[in-house]
Amino acid sequence: MRKIKVMTIFGTRPEAIKMAPIIIELNKQKEIFESIVVTTAQHRQMLDQVLAFFDIKADYDLNIMKENQTLTKITTDVINGLDLIFKKEKPDILLVHGDTTTTFAASISAFYNKVPIGHVEAGLRTFNKLSPFPEEINRQVTDVLADYYFAPTMDAAENLLKENHDAKNIYITGNTVVDALNYTVKEDYQHPILDKLTQTSKKILFTMHRRENLGQPMQDVFESVLEVVESNKNVEVIFPVHLNPKIQKLAKQVLGFHDRIHLVDPMDVIDFHNIASKCYFILSDSGGVQEEASALKVPVLVLRETTERPEGVKSGILKLIGTKKSNVKQAMEELLNDVEKHKKMCNVENPYGDGTASRQILTILQEKYTQTEIINEEAYEKLRLSY
Ligand code: UD1
Ligand code: UDP
């Protein structure tokens, strides 16, 4: 019996972090799977940091990143670049992750090439077309194109069922980011940043990068952070600044001169996860950070009006605060000064899985492909033609 040829594709830092455990698992099961890794390099440096940590080498690298790239350019470069690779490799399945423009463009290209698609982290929704932008539509379209759905939670699976996706192709696996934490978080972890910060200070980890938050919302949040730090002498902020030039410029302008606000380069994932686990709380508009913080039991003030991670809000570890100055300042002050509230936010169950998502996904693929005899060449060709 020939091996199941699984192509994985990703382009940004978070996709890489969440696909890495699957690639590691594919490599452990070489007698069953052939793994082809494709990176679009929608991100370059921030992607390479992740590849280096997990020791992943891409079989194909489209290397598309441009400074201040547009959504159109990312989309067209990915579609053009992938077409040839699909024609050459003819994978049995393409695994895409989440909701980036790489995800959407790779899915449409797979569809044009009649390659079945497995969507990892399927079913997340805000049902608000513009928030997050363009991710909500990227993931909805990806789910229209996908064949197999690896939903991290029951809420995500329910969204897929409501959209009439076939229940027999929807699996609840947990989120692979929890698998990734098993590779990174260490009891005895040390880092110069943590040594440098005074032991008694309350450390806040801060990240912000969403497209819809660029400009005034980001300026308002940065100013709020500065004011809160100024009025709380025992607070230090660690801010690994996204490499987007617009964010770099504003961060340096507004936050670059305070001795208790530490602007640093994007951190290696091992550093970020371990530092996150030691912070008092996190302030962020990130998607992945909301799940990680839930697993690490560190509260997150979410700089957004909506979230596709309602489980974390229900559990109590996430609080949506938006980006208005008064709301951000009030939420930060409250969490810094109300010890009971902080304790309550930390003390919750993690709804994002038990760290076995990647193994579950491969077991499902093996069962699906063996049952339907897709790996028999003739049956597979028939499936392609009827597709
Ligand atoms: C992208 C994803 C977003 C995801 C985020 C994770 C889309 C439309 N957006 O947004 O869903 O949450 O990644 O971080 O898919 N840059 C570098 N080096 C890097 C990475 C980025 O210089 O390693 C700069 C480039 O100038 C690039 C810009 O950042 O043009 C923006 O990157 P882009 O991938 O377009 O958008 P993100 O905001 O990172
Ligand atoms: N992350 C990292 N280094 C950093 C900041 C974040 O490795 O300096 C990781 C973080 O642990 C999480 C992912 O990047 O796994 C989140 O990426 P991001 O916030 O850029 O994107 P999103 O999850 O919002 O799509």
C-alpha cells in the first residue's frame, strides 16, 4: 500500500507554530505518511524563527513577502506559486491552517487542482465580515472549500454544522497550539528579559498587530499603556513588536522612551511562551495568544470588540475590552489592582484541548484514507474526477 501523501502549507508565524506539531507527528509516522512541507513565507523573519525552533525544513518555499504587502499581492502570488507545486506533487490531501490569506489562497488553489483540503482550526467565527479583517472571510471561504474539518472546540464544530457542512467530516480535536506548548514550556526556563525585570514588578506582556487596529485604535491603545505604566510604579511591560513597519514606527514613537516599557524584537516561540507563562496578564489582539493564555492560565485583556474564541470568554480567562482609551485603561487598572478578580480569571479550565490534537488529526486521516481506499491509485483518480 502506498503512503498517504500529506502536503502542509503555511506562511505566517502563528500558522507555523500550530502546524509544527502536525509536521513533527507526520515525520514520526513515516511508514504511513509522506510529508511535503510548503511555506509561502507571507512572513519571512517571523516564520523562519519558528522553523528554526522546530527544526522544520520546507520542501518548497514561495518566498513571497514584500514590505507593506497588499492582500491582493499575497493572494495572487500564493495562487500562482502553488499551481505548479500541486501539478508536480499531486498530494492526497492539503492541510491548511486557520484564517490567513495564505490559508485562503492555498485552499482555492487546491480546489482548482482538485486536491482535497483538511482545515486545521476550522469553524472559528465572529460572523462579522470586517472583524477580524480579512480573517473572518478567509476562514469562512476556506470552510466552503474544505473537505475535512478539524475543529478545536465544540463551539467551532457547531458553527460548521449550522453552515450545513457534513457532520461526518467534522472532528473535534482540540487546538494544536496546546501540542506546541508541550514542546516549549519548561519549568526551569530562564531568559535575560526576566532577569532584567525587577522581581517584585507586575509584568504585562503586550502584543498588537491586527489590520483593523492599525492607525488610530493602535495609537489609542499605546497611549493607554503608557498612562497606566506611568501611574503604576510596580508595572513593567514587555512588548515584542510585530515587524510590520507601521507598527514598528508607532511603537517607537509612543512607547520607545519609557524605562519600564521594553520594546523588543519578535521573540522566539520558546521565549514568548515561557515569558507569557510568567506574566501577571497579557494585553493583546492576537488570536493564538488567547488560546495559549488559556492553557497557561494567564488572563488576557483582548483588544478587540469581537472574538472567535468565545470558549475563553465563557471560561473567564479572556475579557474583551476593545481599543477605546477609557476602556483599555480601566480594564488594565482593574486587573492590576483587584487581586481577587485576577485570581478568579486565572483559575479556570482550558477549553482548547489536551495537547493531542495533531496525533488525533493523523489518526483520522489514516482512517479516512484507508477506509475509502483513496490511496489505491485507481480509486483516488476516480475521486479526483468526480470531485
Ligand atoms: C498576518 C495575517 C494575520 C495573522 C498575522 C500573524 C493575513 C491577511 N494576515 O497579518 O491573520 O494574524 O499574520 O502575525 O493573512 N513583516 C516583516 N517580516 C515578517 C513578517 C511581517 O517584515 O517576518 C512585515 C512586512 O512588511 C509585511 C507586513 O509585516 O508586509 C505585514 O505582514 P502581513 O502578513 O501582510 O500581515 P500581518 O499583519 O502580519
Ligand atoms: N509569538 C511569538 N513571538 C512573539 C509574539 C508571539 O512566537 O514575539 C507567537 C505566540 O506564542 C502565538 C503566535 O505567535 O503562538 C501568535 O501570533 P500572532 O499574534 O502574530 O498572530 P494571530 O495568532 O493573531 O494570528
